[in-house]
Amino acid sequence: MSKPNRTTFIALVVLDEAIQRLRYSGPLKPPEHGVRLALAYLYSITLTKNRDSFDELWRTLMGQGQAHKESFRSTWAGTQFAGICREVGVAQDIDLGAALAKATSDRPS
């Protein structure tokens, strides 16, 4: 596991923000081009080409999939995010969490 390059980090920020929106505002509305692009890019650099976490995160963000209860959706989305991090070889550690939080808070409103 390693530190992500800039493009990978930005894609992870996009997904992290989408999960936060799911948590506070409910399911997202398609087309969500940024989320789709982030998922496609991250899938293109996966180590195993296993799509399960990518597909399930998309379905969960859209309010579909295995996580039917609203209170469980953001937790399930976080589980899929962790799977994506593993798939692209990025350690989901305290440093990544802090960098994602900083990237989100530094973004202009």
C-alpha cells in the first residue's frame, strides 16, 4: 500500500465527498458525472480488476443496492470506499483521512 498520486487522490476526494452528501442529504441523483469519472479512473488502475466495490458504491450512492435502510447506507458506502482503496493500492489510514478532510475543507463554497 502506498500514498496515492495526485490524480488518484482527487478521485478519492470526489468519492469521499459523494459519501458525505449521501450521509447528510440522502441518495444522489444521476448523472453524477464527477463520481462516474472518479469510479472509472480508479477502476482503470485497480490491481485485480474486481468491480464489486465500484458497482456497489455506485448503487449505494444512488439509493439502490444492498443497503436499503438509510441509516446504513453511508456505512455501507464507507465499506465500499475501503474496498476501492485496497483495489488501487492506497492505504486507508489516518494520513489519508486527514488529507481527505483537509481537501474538503479547503474547497471554496
